[in-house]
Amino acid sequence: MVQHTSKVLLIVVGAVGAGCASAPAPSRPQLEAPLRGVFVPPERASSTSEVDPHPLTSSPDPVLDSPRSDPEPPWAKLDTALTLAGPGARNVTIVVGRGLPHDSPPPVITVLHANCVGSVDNCSFLREIADGRAVLVCPTGNVPCNNGAAVWGVSLQAVVDDVEGSLVTASSALGENGPHTHDVLFGSSGGAFAARNLINSGRTGWSGLVLVGAKIQLDLAATRRAGIRRVLLAAPDGDMAAPAMRAEKATLCRAGIPARFVGLGPHGHGMDDASPGILAANMDWVMGISDDGGGATGCP
């Protein structure tokens, strides 16, 4: 377990591959109350009190609340986390970034959580990376943890089916059809390996790839075939994966795949309260929206 100071919360996780089951018909979507807080490991629950720095609260919107002749799409009205029953009756959580334009469907960032981190809390925690640019769709892994969360199992086909089914469920609820030009696949720790496996499976539809805190190597040919045009790698300074991820960035650049590495601060494995903001500063680049790297070092 990684130690941290002050009010910093580290989402500490392991690393595994993929898995899931067949998908039943999704149940009627239910709006959840605004989420507060990020995942607290059970062993810290009695002594730790964390508050989400960006609670998903609703407020009056003069644009949405004014009479309109044309109906707003569902995603334009969603200001709280929406949790749906996805494949295998596991949760699929949708979080819409703040300040999205309402004139066209936003890109989707598919988020694969780390081991034993709840997809609902993880989606809420990462909302900042979607602000002004995207919607987060967060499936749930198929192998349960003792704390009620899950990990991604080892079956590649199960992970493919699970993520595909989750995206279909989310698209139906959002009233849009993907993929979009700037869609991104995001995986942290164990979720990064599941993301790598998805890319290797030949599944296409994402133009950008974000991997956090995983000692991982990408299949360069499979990455190209999947349509990945930019890769963002990130890890804390004290994460044992950081040197390998810096080396992988150099390998990708030599192969002609634009890549950047960003440090997530002077702590060990996991993401703390500052991590979403650091990643958000580089999301427009990895999504292909702009060439502004937000200070991140890219290919020479």
C-alpha cells in the first residue's frame, strides 16, 4: 500500500488482464444522486474522510431551462452520474464533462478502472479530463473484489464483449451513435493492461490511447491497425512503472506513433487529487483536438 500525506487519496491498484460475460438487455436508466468522494480502501475507511473536490452537483442552466423549439439530446441534460445495468448486470457509469457544447454529440472517453476500484467512484474522480470536451463511459470489470468493486479477468474475448456491450448501453442512453472522430480509450493500472488487450484484439473506434501507471509494452503493428494516432502515458515519479513508460514513449516515437509521457507527482503507484488535472491538460492533444501538449514532452 502506497503512503501519502495531507488529504491526498491514492487509488492503489494491481495489474491484470481482461474478462466478462454475455450482456442482458439493459434496464431502464436511473439517475443517481450526485456522487461525492473517491474510493477509500477498506483498511483506511475508519480513519480517512475524503471529499470529492469536484462534486457532481446540479445547478440551474439558463440555456437548458429556457423554452426551445428543438428538444435537447439526453446527454445535454445530464449533470449527475448516470449508472445503468450493463453486461452481466454490472454497472456502466456515464459522466458528462462540464461545459460541453450542445450542438453536436461529444466524443467518448472509455475508462477502464484499476483493480478493486469502483467504476462509479472512478468515473466521478476523473470527470475533469472530460470537462469541455467529452463524456466518460466507465464499464465495470467482471471479477469481484472483496470490497464490492472488481478487476478485469483474463479472457480477452470477455473483455471485448463487455466493453462493446457497455458502449452500446451508453450510446442508447445518450441518444447518439458512435464512434466519433476524437474518441479515446483510457486505462489505469490493471485497466491499462485490459486496454492494451482491447487494442491487440483488433477492436477499432478509438483515435487516442491513455495508459496510467502500468509497466506495459504495446504491439506497434496492432496499435496502428486499431487506428490509434496518439498515445499519452502517465505515472507518478515513485511508481515502478514510470521508467518503463518513459522508455515505451521513446519506442512509440521511433516507430512514428506520436507519444507523450507526463509525471503525476512525487508519490508512488496510483492517482491522487492532482492527477485528473495533469491528465486533463493533455487530453486535447491525445484526442487530436489540438497540438497543445499542455507542457508535456512529446516526440522530438
